[in-house]
Amino acid sequence: MNKRFKSCAALASILLFAAIEADASAETTHIFWKDLRPATQAVAEDANLPMIAAKLPDHGETLSLDLKDKTIQLAGYALPVDRDGDLVYQFLLVPWTGACSHMPTPPPNQIVLVMPAHPYKMKEAYEPVAVTGVLRPGMEKSQLFILDGVSIVQSGYTVRKAEVASVDSVPDAVTLPVNSPWNFLNKKKN
């Protein structure tokens, strides 16, 4: 019996060490929205805000494969796709408030489809959040229910089993120009 206990203890030690090693190798990389687009693609400010897919030669479908399968953390604004009351089971993470529902849709390489590990309790649409999880490039279409109907939104990235945390602000948030009819959304960010 003592021999069997020692074998189990040794196996448990090996498994614990392997789990610690795996956790250490899955370090989280904090990224910004610019990291999700090719370096040659215009940033929002250069493309006359808001940056929309129609203004880009590749329609924003060129993805960054450098981050494929890496654990990342990205802050943005959550727009619910699948919800039940205040519990959200799936949402789009976008770089500015109003994107997709009040304003034109950002390019796919500036939209992340997020499936939280646990339903996220959301207070309001466009709540600023930080998402942590494994980033997977690949085009996905989501059906978004908005006030004036249904919209199909294409995202360039997916994060499944994401950890989601509310944040006070998004460090690289796009600020809408003063002459935009949607500039009132800037106040929501602060």
C-alpha cells in the first residue's frame, strides 16, 4: 500500500509540475487594436474616421497571423450578440462606441467575436471591457439585432472561453471627430 501511495504521489507531482509549466508558457500578451491589422493598413485617423471596410483596398480582411493561438488581452467595447436579460453569452469586441449599430461597421480585422468562459453580466451595450483568451484568426459572421433590424457583421478574430473584466477606459479607443453626428458617444467613454 505504501508503494502504491508513493507512485500516486510521484504521478501527482509530475502532473502538477506539467500544469505549472503549461501555465508559465501561456503568458498573456497585452495587445492594442493596431496589432490586429497589417502594419501597412491605414489607421482610423488616416482613413477619415470612422475607419470602415469599404475604404480599405482589402476591405479589412487581411488578418494578423503573428498572434494566432496566443493568449492575449485586449480592451474594447462589448456589443452583445447572444444575451438573456443582462447575461451575455457572446459579444463583439469593437474599438469604438457606436460601431456596428449607430455607425458603419469597422473592418473585420478590427472586430473580435468573444465567447466568455462564463456568462458576462453586462450593464449596457458598449460597456468597456478587457478580454483575455486565445486569439484565433478567421472570418466569422454574426447576426446582430439592432433597433432598426438585423445586421450581419463579419469579425476577423475569435476568442473562446474568454475571461472578461469590466474596465474604466480603453487605452487606444478611437475618438470620433467633433463634426460626427455620433460624437456624443465620446462622452460615454470617459
